[in-house]
Amino acid sequence: MGEKLLEKVIESTNYYISNMLKSERKRYGQFFTSIETARYMARLYTISSDLSAVSILDAGAGSGILSCAFLERLEQMDSVRTIELTCYENDEKIIDLLKENLQAYQKKSKKNIQIEIITDNYVTSQYLDFNHLLGGNPNPRKYDFVIGNPPYMKIPKDAPEAIAMSRVCYGAPNLYFIFAAMGLYNLTAEGEMVYIIPRSWTSGAYFKRFRKFFLTEGKLEHIHLFVSRNKVFDKEDVIQETIIIKVKKTNKTPENITITSSQSNSDFDNLTSLIVPYGLVVSGNNYYVYLMTNEKEVSVLERIHKFNKTLPDIGLKMKTGLTVDFRNREILRNDVEEGAIPLFYSQHIKQGEVKFPIHKEHEYVVTDQKGLMQDNRNYLFVKRFTAKEEHRRLQCGVYLSNKYSQFKKISTQNKINFIDGLITEMSECIVYGLYVIFNSTIYDEYYRILNGSTQVNSTEINSMPIPDLEIIQEMGRNLMKSRDMSEKNCNMILEGYCG
């Protein structure tokens, strides 16, 4: 019964998609789940064989694909007799299709299925309950299982949903993680939630409040990664890297997390699977989530996490370049003139060193704005952006002030980062030692595990485990002595300290 019905649900959803402008669906953040993904998500739940009644929540239910996949699984369990399904959906254009799909299951099922469709705003209708405010429900409704493909849509920081969930929001948030936080709140103790969401929440300062709430109130049990990011949603062009997570609402930290991966949304029968210690996946005060796919990447994390210092711990810090060139066109110059100072771009980083000038346009600025100038001192420059297909994510170059002694001040374009001493100037051996770290293969692999984007984020770099300052100086002296700036040589030098 269930299999043919789910295929009909997909068929009717595809018809809906073909007749709805993508711009209209984008307004609601709608991206529809494939049949294979929906079935895989439904399989992830641990459902006790002695459970006779279950309650399910599907927030942002759309056409009901996930709900129907869950009903399909429950139909095969003789022990389950009663199912209470609650769906939130406030897009009036799709509600009739949602009702039609769910009622088809209800009529054909041998079980007692009770369905409720709520058209209120999923978040704002519960914000009093979530924030434990006067006027909220003293006994808010909770569910055994929550399933979801939440809307993916950025909203202003003063949007009603952002204000309602200020506990987990920072800046202008995205609806997907607001839905995930509310979904976890809606679970009963020991209940389980399976969501398909972008991976962007797993690192960075922007999502820290959400991660702290999410990983304190619940514990990750399973993460599924898609190797091909453009084959997750059928008939959709989704560039954002997407993952499936299973979370249990519990205070007890599990020993391990299962991490699986597949090439796309249709080959869940050919999974690679990895069982990883929980503390290696969810790590540190920042609650970062490290997404490993093989034993080699596990080894990378284990080796790097042997170090217990960070850049700020040893008096250093990565910062973002000061000058946004297109917003300061009036100060840009193509050639040197009186009062001009160098403006360094990522293009000036060449084979591990900073080369200047390279005769590109706007290599100089003339300004008296202190916020756009920095002292001419030793730095390690690191590119902020790289192309996805490039060999390395971390690309850096040594900048030595004595090569440009005619300038007291310099400037950096905001598409590069730079590492600087917090109090005093870094010595040359420190800069070269940092180069060993940032030009090594293992640290490049580490950063790729931590961050799936092509942007090098200074917040993440500043929280990354690194060796003690004395070791960095020693590595720098080794590099200066060899004069070999290659990745291979950096690997050899670093190997002696994190082998």
C-alpha cells in the first residue's frame, strides 16, 4: 500500500513544482525532498517494537513527502496501532495538496491515523512556550518523533521569527536553524528528530548560539553527508551543501556518532559508514561539528587535537583585511604618489611569499582613515576565498616588513586575512613557523573537515588547535634554513611535532 502511495505523492508534488514559479517557491524557502531521501530519513529512527502509539511532528510539511514516508515505515510495524501526525504548513497554495496526500494514507491504512494540519506560523505561534513567558502553555505539546525539511531562507534580524528565537539567533538568521531549534524543543524527553539541513551551522561564530542550544538540549546520533552537493533535491538547483542529521533529546552524551555518506539522493544502498567518538565530532567550547568521511580524516583530527593552544593563547590573532576597495574607490591609486601606501590583495601572494608591486590596478591607497591602515610589520597573509576546485583551501604568503621599509603604514584588501601579534610584532621565525602550519597538507585537510565553504573564516582559524609558540619558532627556523617553501617540506617539518 505505502510504496505506491508515496510514489503518487511524489508525482503530485512534481506536478505542483512544474506549475509553480521557482521565484514563488523561493519566497517560502521551499525545496522538496526526493523519494529516496524521504525513505532514508524515515529509516533512521529507532522505534521500539513494543510501542503501540506514536506522535509525529512535521513542521513546514509542504506536500507531505516526509510525513508520508514515515507513515509508510510505520505501516510495516504490527506493534504500532495509533499514529498522531501534526503538520505545520502556512503556504495556502500547497495546503490542499498536503491534505489530499495525507488523507490518501489515512483511508488506505489499517491503523488509526489522526491527522492535524496547523496553518499558523510554526515559530511565532510557539514563542511564548519556547521562551517560558507568561501567557504560554504550561504544558506545551510534545512529540515522540520530529521530521523535517525546513524552509531555507534568510530573514532580517528584526523579523518576527528572529525576535521570537533570539536565544539562538545572531545577526540576520536563516529560517532553517530556527526551525531546527524549535523542532528539538517540540520533542519529548528521549524523543528523536531527523532533519535535512545545510551544513553551514556546524562551524563559525554566526551559529554559535544555535549550536550551544542544539547540542546541549540534544545529542547528535547520526550524520549523513552527500558527496555531490547538486544531487540532493530533485528538480532543484541547490548550491548549499546539505546534510541529514538525527538528534536525540537527551542529556546523556553517546560514546559514538555514526557518519554515513552517499554520492547523491538516490544511492542510499551504497553508503560508506564510519563510527566516530562523539568528542571528536562535537568539540570545544565553540561546539563545532567536524564532518569526517573516512579514517584518514579521523586521523587528521586526532593528530591536530593533540595540540592544546590557539593563536590568541600565544599572543597572535588572525584578522580580516581592512579595506573594502569598491566602497573606497576615491582613495585607490594605480601608481605610487606622495602619501600613497601599498594595498595588498590575494594576488600578491605567490609561491609562499608576498610580491609587490605586480602592476595590477589599485595597488596603492591615499588615505588618512586610521581604520584603513595598519603598521608595516611582519604578517602571514592568508587568502580568504579560493575556488572549490583548487588544490588547497589554505593559501598563504610570508610578508616581511623590512622588504618595504620605505612605508610606515600599509593596507590590506578585505579578501585576505592576516595574522598579527596582539601586543608586539612577530619575529621572522614566528611568521615562517606559521607558514609551515598553514601551508601543510594536514592543516588544509583539517580546515576542509571543519568548514565546507570556500571562505577562510578568521573566527575558526583563531580557535584552531596549534603548537606552542616555541615549537612554531623552531619550525620557522628550520624553514628559513632550508629555504624550501614547498608544501612537501612544510609537511616534513611539521611531521616531527604531530606525528
